[in-house]
Amino acid sequence: MTAGRFVEPLGLLTGPVAFHALREGFALPLQGGDIAFSFVRLIEDGEDLGVGPIKEVPEDWHDAMHAIAQRPVPFAGLASDRPLVMGVVNVTPDSFSDGGRHFDPAVAIAAGNAMLAAGADILDVGGESTRPGAAAIDAAEEIARILPVVRELAKAAPVSVDTRNAATMQAALDAGAEIVNDVSALRHDPAALTLLAKSQAPVVLMHMPGDDPATMQSRASYDDVALEVAGFLRDRIATCEALGIPRGRIAVDPGIGFGKTLAHNLALIDRLPLLAALGCRVVLGASRKRFIGTLSGVEEAGQRVPGSIAAALAGAARGASVLRVHDVAETVQALTVWRACAAGRAPEG
Ligand code: HH2
């Protein structure tokens, strides 16, 4: 059971309809952005109390509801008026998504620079595959893989380091990385929380059941996956805050494909606005993942680009602030067109 209260934004609106509904008080802006919500579901101690228009929400729920309309502080000082694109640079021999294409540092650096030229806002550099069943590697090996790549790419862009190991986090931050992206939400390595508390680095906290990709799929069991993931992330934010990592430095991620079935992944994307209630930016990493292959019948991860774009746009339409993707140029183009269509006008400038 997920304890406490949650307000889940529903009835999402964009463009001129959102504008009118906001002006007439029939809607509130989701995290202060361009998407508005006109209905909410009230949830208390895991119990669904029902769905209704925002105007009919009882007084004692107003604070919680209005908190969702507040704009979080810009994560890592980055733009917050549009979804950001995080390009994935896996310096691994065994990633599910690109099968070791960027294992050579020079190739990884070139790939990162190409992603920047294509419009990436952040580069996420990782040295350990976390695909289901992947074997862990030690921090020394991970550091040796990523350091030349982080050092070079950090000269050109904000770099996040995708790691569960505190030693790797520290080495990458020293080499110029600005953001820590931990798929274990700072649970795998006990030193990670202290390190983040001491540094000023922003951190992405991701949900996965347990803290080990080798066994996570055997834990894919939830009564209400969206609520349980939101509850888990809320507890992790509380732990971080208690140790001195302010909410403004935290972004949250539902962990698509990490200990989740197809049904779980789809429910998490559909109910992504529930995470807005946590007051942090929301990151979504659906790119090339197995559920896209299952839905489309496409076995080869590199051939899942159209499905990945569809998932990224579904996330953006539900308030995701950062989209973690392998195919940057394609995603940036799709997002640009989707935003103009949703707004009903061409971008300014
Ligand atoms: N997914 C992967 C790795 N890191 N980090 C966040 N925040 N969110 C994600 O969804 C996420 C992540 C897995 O994808 P990939 O890096 O392409 O594969 P691999 O772990 O096999 O290297």
C-alpha cells in the first residue's frame, strides 16, 4: 500500500483550449508549463477516492493540487520551457540498444558531438550496461571506460554520468560531468548519497525494483504500478532531502523497462502526470526498449526508432521534461513539429 496523499492530474489540454480553460479557471498548468490539467484523481493511502473537475476538489486538497501547478526550479540550470533531449552515449561492449557501437572512446566522443550538432541538450555517458540480466562491472573498469569520453564531451555540453557507483560519480564529476544519473536512485552504493549531499550536482533518481539489473525482471509485480513507483520516488526524495540534497537538484524517472512488464510500462507512460505531484522534473527513457519491440514485432533494437519517437512524444504530451534517447536528430525533429501542432502556432523567433 502506498501511504499518503496523491493528486493525479487528468484531462490534459494544450494550445488554445488550454489557454481558455486556464483563463476561466477550469484548468491549472502542469508544473507551470504549456500543458494544462482540468480533472484530477484523488488518492489517499492507496485508495482511489474518485475523479472530478478541479473546481470541485475539496478545500483540504487544494494545497496538494496547486503544488502541481508550480514550476520546479530549472533542473541543472537548463531550459524549462520545452522538453529537453538527453542523448545516450553508452561506452559499453554489451548495451542492448547499440550493441557496443560506441565502446571505442573516439567513436563515443564523435557520437556525442554528432548528438549535440543534432540538438541534444544533455549527453548521458554510461560505462555499464543495465539491460535486464546484465552482469555488473567494477567501478575501476567503469571509470576507465567513460573518463576520456566525459572529459572531452563535458567541454562542449552538460554531461550526466549514468552510474550506480559512487567512485565513478566522483571521477566523472571531477572530469567535468555536471549531473549524476543513477538507475538505483542512490541505493546501490551507500557512499553515493553522502557524495551527492556534499557536491552541488543535480541527480536523476530512477525507479527499479531492488537495485540489481540482473534480477529486476523477477520482481516485476505491483498492485498499482504508477502509484507504487510514485510512492517509491517520493520516499527517495525525502531521504535525499533529509541528507541535504534539495528537491530542486532532483529529477525523477519511472524506469521504463526496469523490472516492468509491457502492461507496467504502458501504465507508467499513460500516468506520467502522477509524477508531477513530486515537485521535480520528470525524465523518461523509453528509447529502443523491449516494450517497443514487443508492440511492433521489431526484434532489432536499432530498428525501433519510429516506436521510440512515438513513446517520446507520448511522454512529452504528459509532461516529461527530459527525454533520454538514442536517436537525437529524429527525436528533436519530431518534438519540434509536435510542439508546434500542440500549440497551434509556429515557434517564436
Ligand atoms: N535506461 C537505461 C540506462 N539508464 N537512466 C535513466 N534515468 N532512465 C532510463 O530509462 C535508463 C537509464 C537503459 O538503456 P541503455 O543505456 O540504452 O542500455 P544499457 O543499460 O544496456 O546500456
